[in-house]
Amino acid sequence: MQRIYLDYNATTPLRPEVRDAMMPYLTEAFGNSSSIHAYGREARTAIDTAREQVADLIGAKSPSEIVFTGSGTEADNHAIKGLTELEKSRGKGNHHIITSSVEHHAVLHTCQYLEQRGFEVTYLPVDRYGRIRIEQLREAVRDTTVLISIMHVNNENGTIQPLEDICEIAQEHEIPLHTDAVQSVGKLEMNVQALGVNLLAFSGHKIYAPKGIGVLYIRRGTRLANLVHGGAHERNRRAGSENVPAIVGLGIAADLAKQEQNAYAQHLDALTQRLRQGLDAHIDRLHYNGHPDHCAPGTLNVSFEAVEGESLILRLDMEGICVSTGSACTSGSMEPSHVLAALGLPPRLAQGTVRFSLGRNTTEAEIDEVIAKLPKVIQQMRTLYRG
Ligand SMILES: *Cc1c(COP(=O)(O)O)cnc(C)c1O
């Protein structure tokens, strides 16, 4: 059976162009970029090129503002811990961080960790579609606020945060701003200079590069403590011999993402609309959880009434359709994800939630097949439902 992959927010396949560009660095061009001989210089040049490509994708002023990390998660950790640790070492009494209640665990769990270490954290609530209210951010700012960290696009429902307004408030109060842009880079236009963020994280495997490579943009002048200590790699900001093949792959993926951003967004948008119209036409009692006006293309988060999500995912998997639920199994019972909980979805509805996330290789035929199969599956599941 031909499988249909609709889980691109979880990860994307390597693009063939990316794989081809990586191959030499997995084989003959194996040098350590710190070596001064020809092998080393070859690796160094490849990394320099990739750094320029990545800087270009997000509109950084200089490639020197780009640090390669081991993942998007590490980039978020580096931004948040690196900045707060430096503030703490400067004294200044209490320290306060503002974030949102719908962040990825890479940010949320890092903030919770810092809370245990004496930081105070405000987790901004969100509206029913997962957007923070800008007045609530304004009210949350304190004299002791050392960092605002708010994601650009949510991974579960695609909702876009009002990043321009958030930036304005951060600048007004001279508070550094970090954004987790893992789900927006490549789909939405991104210009860190125009926007004015201090720190921005994204990840290779969400833009058709390999897993295990991430990026932290650090605006010139933003000071951070290091997370990983050792050699002088990455301008003394992240020690460890560079993952040259992955960095090269990410550079090519960034270059392609920049060239194709408009077409990619249009492709995703058209297919997302097609899916939504198909669901609306054939299934009743459903709710969309993404923001009606501020939603990144490619993500459709749907709650089906009187359906148990985990069983639905397994049934769809049997049909060859690969999607995600909005719930996680915690101690045997299905708990809605923290994002769905923050939207205020009743648990019964949160339980029946599915995330469709589309990508480059998604076709109209695949969407049509989902629309052909899903109504029957939902109907069967509803007859079995005893919530
Ligand atoms: C995937 C993801 C991450 C984590 O990136 P990794 O490279 O998998 O560590 C962080 N934030 C968001 C919003 C994501 O979707």
C-alpha cells in the first residue's frame, strides 16, 4: 500500500538535492574544519558557505550571527539558558522570564527548569486559537524581566503569534526577545533585521535537511553564556567539531527554501484549503483549532466530536495515512496536549483531535484519498464511541 505522509510538522524527508550536496562530506571530504591542511580547509569553506546561505534565508546582517547547533531544541536551550545565566551572573536580584503557554517543550521545559532554579516565569495564556493577547504581554513586563521567548508559529495548530507587536514591546522595554521559528522558517517570510528579534531558533529536519542540526541566530551585540564548553568552534559559542555534512545539507535546504518560499506557501495553502473543504463537505461535528486569519499554511488541526483520537490515528495508519494526535499518553490515560489544554478545548473534544501537516511532496491525489477514506472511518469510530 502506498503510504500518505501528512506529518511534516513532526519531520520532513531529506530533499534529493540536499542529500546529493551532503554526500561528498560523508565520504572523501571528511576533514575536520579546525585542521589547517587541505582537508580541513575544504570543510571550513563548506561550513562558511552554508553559514552564508542560512544568514541569507532569515535576513541576518552577517553570517557571523549564525551558530550551528545539534538541533532546534538545543538552539532554544542555548538562547534561553545562555541569556538568563548571563543575567544571573550580573546579580540584579529577581529574574523574570515571559513566555507563552503554547510553546514547544524545548522552550516550555527549559523555562520550567529555570523556574526550579529560582527564576520567575510568566506563561501567557492564549485565546481559543492559541494567540497571545498583546495587552497581556504588556502587563506582564516587570523591571526584572530579562527575556521574552515567544514562538512564531505553533507546531500543533499552525497559529501565528503577533511577532511584530511582541518585538515592539520588547524593544520599548529593552528586553531581549527570543523566538522559536522552527515551524515558520521556509513557510513564512522571515527577516530578523526588519523584525528586530535578538535570538531566533530553527531546525534542519523541518525544512528538508537532516535531523540533528539546528540554528541559533544571535543578533550582534546580544550576549549569551555558552551551553557547551570545549574548543573554539562557532566563534567560541558552541564547542564541538562541526557536523559538516548536516551543515552543508542545511545550507542547501536554506538556499532552496529562500528561492521557493512563495511557491511553497502557495502549494501548502491550496492543499490545506482542499483538505478543509473536503472535510467540511463529508464530515459533520468537527472543529478547527488553528487561527482563522493568522495560521501558517500546511497545518490543519481538527477536533472530531465523539471520536477517540488515538484509535483514529491507528485506524488511519492501517489505511496508510500517517498523521498525529493532539494528545499524549501520560500514565495510561489520554491527556490532551498542553497546547490543546491552553486553547481551552474541553477534554472530550481534545481527545478527538488530529493534526494534518502537509509538505512538499503532498499531492491533490493524496488529499483526495484522505477525503475519500476519512468519513467512513470517522463514522465507524463514532458508532464505537463510548466517551
Ligand atoms: C520540531 C520543533 C522543535 C525541535 O526541533 P528539533 O530539531 O527536533 O530539536 C522546536 N520547536 C518547534 C516549534 C518544533 O516544531
